[in-house]
Amino acid sequence: MVGASDDDVRYVHEADNLPYYHIGSVNGISMVTIDVIGHEITHALVKKTAGLIYQYESGALNESIADIMGTMLERYMLPNNWNWTLGEDAVTIRDMRTPEIYSQPSRFEGPGWESPGNCPFPFLGNDYCWVHTNSGVMNKWFHLVSTGGTFNGQNVNAIGPHAAQQIVYWALANYLQSQSTYSDARWSTMAAARDIYGECSNEHRAVIAAWNAVNVISPVCPGSGGRIAAEQIENSAESIMKVYPNPATDFVTIQLFDPITTVDLQLYDMTGKVIKAWNTKESTITFATKGLVPGIYTLKAQTPKGIYTHKVIINQ
Ligand SMILES: [Zn+2]
């Protein structure tokens, strides 16, 4: 969706097998422009791939990926006459280079960021908890990765829009999931950059530097690398461990199945910070959730067989 008013532009979900597009108008000016059409078609692509839910951070990622692909369609169609704004052939509504111009944040939890914690009930009236606002962060990230530059004290080497687009598409198709957050977007695009261009390639480094620049803090390269958040990996974690109850309130139990010898376990919060860590031969670990902020955490298990991740939801 481009705007959240009655005369906005939206991908209409009702006709799943035959999607049609209601391209509306803003202030009476038609919004039928290449970037806006690309934006709307991308919503259909997102629905068929990661399925990012249209609220909170997953909704902001959905919006940003629609802006990214819409802008890249404009670049493809108008190679000599494209730009980083959205809808400029009618009414400009967003600017990926300088999101602040249209009241969007360019840094995670920075000025202009709308905290999901202050938005208990997503609905149209609050833009599903500000999906068209918080999308500015990933838009800025994409612009930085593509064109390079120094932002927020970070130096980012340009990899060009084409490579940046490939990385986003790969992350969307293979790693992002319906409830992904900015933290997941960081790990997913890092993993995609590694898959396509190699560990610690210029592209991998640029992806990391640009996330750091927009305050989604990432390890330097070489580091722990990308979290493999693909559904098949999430599923395969079920073959080595069980986490229950999940969602959890007071306690979480991790049960590791044999034949695993020693396991490195780490619990990460949404910013990628290690909250708890264990190196254990025990098959059952229980920890209290007291003091942990409610939300989505990632449990990473490093075993002789490989690295597995498991989402842990903590409610209190
Ligand atoms: Zn949209």
C-alpha cells in the first residue's frame, strides 16, 4: 500500500489468483507511475514469498521492499531517468535517500521512528502501527548499500543497485518470514550477500556496514556471519531440539536430542545482542524469563552437525 487514506494506492488481496490493482489518486492526481505500479506488484510477490505480515516491523519491511522493487522497476524501465523518490511523476510521497523529508526515520529507533511498543492495536487509522513510517530505515539502508557513502559515522562501499536488489530478492525468497523484524532483515540480507557473493565479499561487507549505519547493529566481518533464518533451517532445528512452552511466560525449557555431544547455545534479542549463552552437555536446560523484555528472541545452537536456529517468543 502506498498511502493509508481512502484514495490511496493498493494491491487488492481479494482476488488471489487474479490480482488486480486499484491505483488511486492523491489530491486528485493519478498515481499511475512506474515506481508505484512496481510497488504494488511487489506486495503480491511478498505475499507469495516471505508473506511479511502487514503490521509492525514486518509490515515496514513489506513496505520498504515494495519501494525498493518499485524503484528498481523504474530504473529498469527508465535507465537514464530514474531516481530515489517514490511517485514523483505524480506526487512524491517518499524519498529513499533522505527519508526525513517525508517524516520517515532513517535510523532504527532514531528520530521519526514510531515505537511498536506504543502501538498495541494495529489498524488502518494508525497505519497498521506505522508501516509507511518505519519503512524509511530499510529504504535508507538500500540506498546506502547501492550508492555507498558515509552516514552516521559508518563508511559504506557502493555495490550498485543491481547487486543490492539481488540481495534483497534472495533474502525475500529464502530467508525472510512472515513475522520478520529489522533484526531478521539484517541477518537475512547478510546471509543472502554471503550466498551470492561470498563470505566477507565487498557486497557482504557493504550490507553489514549499511545496517550499522542505520543503527541495526551488526557484527563486523568476519564474524558470526548471517543467521540462517530460512524456514527449512527453522524446521530442521526441530530435529535437534524442542523449546517449550513457546510462547513462554515464566520459564523456557530447551531439550536437546541425542546424539549431540557438546552444544554452544546462545539466545539473541531482536537487536542481535547475546542475552544468554551456554556451553553444555546437558540435554535439558531451563531458564527463567524474568528480566527479559517480552518479544521475539532467536536461539542459536552450534553443534558438531551444524548451526540451528529456533525462534523463542517471550510473553510476560
Ligand atoms: Zn504499499
